[in-house]
Amino acid sequence: MTDCLSLEARLAAKARELGFAACGVTRADAAPRTAERLHQWLAEGLHGDMIWMAERAGQRGSPAALWPEVKSVIALGMSYAPAHDPLALAGEGGVGRISVYAQGGDYHDVVKRALKALARWLVAEVPGTDLKVFV
């Protein structure tokens, strides 16, 4: 049986190898006020034009709303910032600029590809693991 602490360390190392800058593991019920905070955020209109946030608020309020069998959550962070300084051209006139978020691949695709690779690794490390990937 794999030791949980060493599994977490190996998971974090594999996540870094795949390009994730942050990796954490917690119980699925570790943040019971998430739904309340989400509803407040939506009520304040902080979601802007992201209407899907409000439309799917019931599913976003807790991991169990998306997957009733969930026990743990692996939360990951990945920077998709360009390698160059996006402000380097800011003072130059006559030069068109493309917003930083639009300069690379769609982050949904980039992150999901890395998530699926990490999921395959985890299933190989812990046979019988049941998991779902969400971006």
C-alpha cells in the first residue's frame, strides 16, 4: 500500500513536471462555505459577463454537487503567461498588441491536457483510483 504522504509528494513532483506551479490535496468537504461565498460573489455581480458561472452555481458550490462520490480534491494551478514581458511594447506607438490571454493556446485545452496526463499517472500509481478531471 502506498504511503499517503509519499504519494502526495510524488503527486506534487509529477504535477510540477507537467507544468503545474501549485498542487494541493484536501478533503472534498474542507471548505463548507464555498457555496455561500460563490452566491455572494455572484450577487455582487463580480462574475461580469461570465453568465455560465451563475447558470451553473448549484454545481460549482461544492465538489459533491458535481460528483456525489467525491472524497478528496486535488487543486492545481498553472501559469499560462507568455515567456516574454507583455508590457515591453506598451510604450511603443504604432505597434499593435494582442491581449496576453489570447497569445497562447486556449487554457482549457492546455490545462486539460496536463490534467489528463496527471490523472493517467495517478491511476497507474494507485490502481483502482476513480477520478474525474475538471478545468
